[in-house]
Amino acid sequence: LLQVKYTDIDYVVFTDAARFVAQGQSPFLRSTYRYSPLLAYLMLPNVLLHPACGKVLFSAGDILAALMIRSMLRATSASPMQLSCALALWLFNPFTFTISTRGSCDVLAVLLLLGLLLLL
């Protein structure tokens, strides 16, 4: 029976880059690392504490995104029902939580975008 790993392949790349950073080297020594060096530093707990720390970080990012969405909607004339629906669509969307729990950092771009929108 063929077993499919739940972890995104990029998560392995992030973790390898963090290993290089932990050794005082460049994350770009990982041949396929094409992300911001900041991401490798964010993933240091993967190397120093537990391999799932990055997944927890990305999942926490989903919750922070929901809080930011709530803050944005509260600043408008959104009804409580609209607010609840928007939060449910974000938090219970299978794509949203699957992407983060597999170890993809897509939520970080979402957080940057929502942060900029909140500053407008």
C-alpha cells in the first residue's frame, strides 16, 4: 500500500534551510531554497525544539488572520451574521487549514496583505 506523506515538500526545504542557519551558514546552501532568509529563521524552532513547530506557527497564523479579518469587518458596517460567516469561511475552509497544517507558509503572505489592509 502506497503511503502519502502529509507534509509539504517545501516544509522539508524550510527545515533544511533552518538547519544551515542554526549552524551559522546561509539558508541558500540548500539548493532548492528560494524563499526569504527570514523564513529560515522563523523555522529555527523546527531544528531546536520539535519538527512540527513550523506547522504550529503556520496554524497560529491562520488564527491571527481570522482575528485580523474580524478587526477589518468590525470597522465596517458588517452585521454579526456577516462577521460570523466570514470567520467561519476562513477558519473552517478545508483549503486554509490543510495548507497550513501540511507546512506551507502561504498564510504568511496572507498576514502581510491583511496587515497592509488594516493600515489603510
